[in-house]
Amino acid sequence: MCETAKTLQPWLHDKLVLLQAPCQLWMEQDGSVGGPSATGFYTGDVRLVSAIAMDIDGEAPTPISVSRDSADAASIVSVPRSLEGPTADPRFRVMVSQHVHAQGLRQQIVIESGRDDDIQVPVHITIVPDMSTMQEIKGGARSSAVARGAIQTNADASGGIIVADDQGNAYSVHADHADDVSWNTRAVTLTWHCTVPANGTVELSWNLVVQSSHAAPVAAAATPCHWANVRVTAADRRVSRWINTSLQDLAALRMTIADDPDHAFLAAGAPWYFTLFGRDSLWSARFMLPLDVTVAMDTLHVLARFQATEHDAPSNADPGKIMHELRGEQLVSQGTFAGTLSLPPLYYGTIDATPLWIIVLGETLRWGASREEVRELLPNLQAALAWLRVWGDCDGDGFLEYIDRTGHGLSNQGWKDSGDSVRWNDGHIADGPIALCEVQGYAYQAAMTGAELLETFGLPGADEWRSWAARLKARFNERFWVDDGRGRYPAIALDKDKRPVDSLTSNIGHLLGTGILDGDGVRDVVARLVGADMLSGYGVRTMSTLAGGYWPESYHCGSVWAHDSAIIMNGLRAEGYRDEALRVAEGLVRAAAAFDYQIPELYSGDAWDCAGVGMRAPAPYPAACHPQAWSAASSVSVLALLLGLDSDGSSSPLDSPLAQGLRVVHG
């Protein structure tokens, strides 16, 4: 009896990516593209091509070297074994340069001979159209465009091939000086009949250019990248390599909205979240403030553009609310995730993006943004503040909470947005509405920041918001604290019955620096965060190893997220705990080295120094995005910590080996 094959989410941990938003190319470690995985060429949320294959003289050359030269380029060296010479030494090499740009992909091929005779060989490049949606790829489902026969191929006027589907996605393929171009709905094949001269070379090339797509964000072509010429040097090369790699990746993640090309933001991550996310883009821009205020100011402008003005239940929108994510079409989960999500293209299912928007606005002004630019956003500030009081508190108890009322939206709407992320200490899942602890801290800081901005610009309401914040602080400290016998700490959340959900999680670290904790509260939170059950040696675990729901490979209940650790590190620094902040930074540098300086979205919570085992690298979370904007941008927070950079222009470098020789070089 034959069973239907189970669909599985493809894993990314062993894949290489080249990107220049909105395009990305995913490859295997040997540089190949194809097979049952997420490899392929994408634009926005669509995989245009599922496989790219080369054969020389009827045989695929064997890769011997792959180098990711930058965020958007790689070099692959291979040997066509069918063309070996009279000895065992390879006498032919093929060097392929791949370059992803904002409009497509260019591949240049150099065939190099070390033989003493001319050789005639056919070279074929086969490109397989796909047109899968991102949700089909993520769920391991087959391309619906292929299944329904919706892909068409035709010659264009310039001698290339146009590949298009019935959803408005199209691209062209052009080969330089090819002898033959053939195509059908299954593949485009480029053919060259080459004479490789004795001890000489032949150069070939071809291009894929995106003609149209319904991706919402587009390339940030009209705006300069203000850190493009920034380089960091350090005595500890791990520090400089991580920061410099991250800055390249962040430049490649820059996007804009088609009808607002002057304001660039950072896409959340490749491949699953290659678009505008309110929370992610704000945190990434906030981390970048010590190097660049422009990306924060632009992100604030873009999000203000989409700020909700009315209540809309299907999209979870309320007046003044900042959006969660933007897609080119309805997001409907497919394959292994089928039936779990159905989100409108513009979705507002986030409880924290609105207070974070207010906080980032205030911090961007302090870091040197133009007062006039901030003044333009004051109506949005007032609307966002009103949302905190009118709509953020959905049941009138004085706390910000969320619940999915549609049945097909996100069940959890804080940064830990997986369905099982809010757990009791015994491991069972809490019921909503959920009032997260860190969101109360964000709301307090947002109210205080909003009051300062209103006062700065001569607008009324500052005293009212300070009073609102004081009442929230008192309520928080009355209701959220729990004690497990090892010391007290804030619960991760209040559940639907207003009971404190008592697992110990990294969420409490987000409270540091917000002002919602008193002195004793700060001390107690720090004491729990630096315990061996929370600090892994590679960052801060999302959940204590002592909690019933802990698992080192859990998405939100035991793994480590670099951005989460960076937030906690910044909070420790803000509260005066510089040594503890440095311990977190040291862990992130170790993690960066373990992942070849491109820290993924998350990784395992395994300890750096396990008793009886010794040092070991953190295990990857197999489906994690990389690069991820807030993971990459966390390197800038580490830079700011080590150099002691502050918004007033002062600096006080740490006395740490990581800070030795650390310099930021412009130009």
C-alpha cells in the first residue's frame, strides 16, 4: 500500500545565499541549484527558478571550491572530469562567477585549459522555471503554477526568452553569443559549441532579468546606503569580520515601497520574511542608530505611511496601530503548515510595533535626526499614543494584551509569535488574551518618550502621559512578579484569567532600560538572566533550562536569538551592568564565529562549556533565515557597547580584549 509523501519544511542551515533585495539566490554548499530543497532564484515572495544546471561535454563538472565573496556574489571553481588530460592532474577548470543584483542574476563562466591541444566541447545551461510562492516553498508543497500548467515561455524581440505565469510574474533569459536557445514549459536551455584553445580560455555569460512581479517592497535603488563605505578593524578578527559581514548583508537587505522610493527600510530576513515587518524593521533600525540615523528615520516614515486609521477585524487593524507585515498578496500557509494561517497582504497582528515605533522616534531624535523630519511625524505619534490607551488594552484592565479573533491569524503577537511560545513553568500553554511582560515595559517607555516629544515640540498631553505611565508601572510591579524558590522574576505574561504565567524567559531582559522596574527589580532581573540556566555562552536562552517547556532546538522555548540577546545586552548596559553586558557580547562573538560570521535568525540553546563534553559550537536551527536583519544589526550594538558610544556623541571604550584596536573607518 502506497502512502502519500509527507510534506516537510525545507531546511536552510547548510545552504548558501546571495542577495540584493528584492532578489535572492539560494544554493547548496557546492554552489549547485536544484533538487528537493529551497534552492533557487527568488524575487520577493516568488521562486522564479528552481534549478540551474551546467554540463560540459555531457557531464556536470565537479565543484572543488566555493567562495561567497560578498553578500551578492560568489565564485565557484569546478573540474569537468570528462576532459582530463593524459595524467591524473586536472587539466581543465571551470570558474563561475554568480552575481545577484536588484533586477536579477548574472552568471559569467570561464573555461580554462592547461592542455597542449585545442578542445571542442558543447556547454549547456539548463534553467528550470518554477513560480512557487514563498508559502508553498516553506510548507514543502509543489509549485501550484507548475501543477496547473500556468507557466508560458516565448521568444522576445532581442533573441532572449520570456518566462511568465498567470499571476503577473515574468522574467527574461539572455545568453551572450549562444549558438542555440531552446525552451519549453519545463526548461530553458542555452547552448554554446566552444573551441577551448590550447593553454587558453573561453568566456561565456548569461543574464536573468526580472520583468514583473507583484512583490510589495522593491529595490532601494534611489536611496544611498550610508554605511556602504564603513569598515571596522579590531585586534580580535572575529569582531571585525562579524561586523563587516553584517554590514554587507544589511546593505543587501535594504528595500523600499514602489510609490515611496526615497525611504529605505531593512527587510526582516531571507528567505521567509523578505519584506517589511514592523517589529523586525524597527529593532534592526534601532540597533543601527550608532552608525546611521537615516535607516531609522526612513523606517519610521514607511511605517507611518501604513499606520491604521480605522478598525478592521480581518487585518487586526485599529486606529493608530503600526503594521506587522506587508506582502504582495494574501498569505495562505501551504503544505505542512496548511490551514494554520491566512493573512491579508497588509496585516496588523502585532502588540509591540506601535510602542516600539514611538520609542525609536524619540531615540532617533536623540541620535541626531532632523527636528523637521521628526516634526512631520508628530500626528502619527499622537495617533500611536492614543492606540496605547484606547485599543492596546483590549479588556480594560490597564495592560496591553492581544488575542487572535479571526481564528486564522497569529495566535501570539509579541516577538515570540509561535503558537507554543507562552508557557507555564510546567510546560503547558497559556490561554489568551495574553499580556506580555516586555510589552508593558515598551508601553511604559513609549509613554515617557511620547511625553518628552510632546513637550519638546510644544504639544499638550505630556503630564497626562507621564501619569499614565506611572499607573502602568505600579500595576506591573503589583501583578507580574513570581518566585520559584531561586529568586523572584517577572512572569512572561498574564493569561486570560490575569494569572502570572510563571516560566522564566528572556522576555524579562527586555524590561531593562525601559524604566518600568525599580532598583530592586532591576537587580533581581539581572541576577536571573546571568544564571547558568539562562546564559548559554552563545547568548541568552529564550527560556530557562529549568522550565518544563525548555528544549534547546525549540523556536522560542530554549533557543538563542542574537537580537534578543542584544536587546538584553543593551538593557544591562543602560542599567549600569557593563560587565554582565560584556558577557552577553562575548557569547554573541563566539556564535558569530561558529556561523562563519553570518548569525542566523536563531540557533540552539546548548551550552558553550558542557560538563564532561567541553566546548562545542551551537547547533543550527535548520529552517532559520540567514541573513536576518536584526541578527546582523546586533553586531552594531556590540560595536556600540565595546566603544561605549552614546547618543550625546561621547564614547567610553570597555577595557576588554574584544575592544582592543577596535576602530570604525569611513571611506
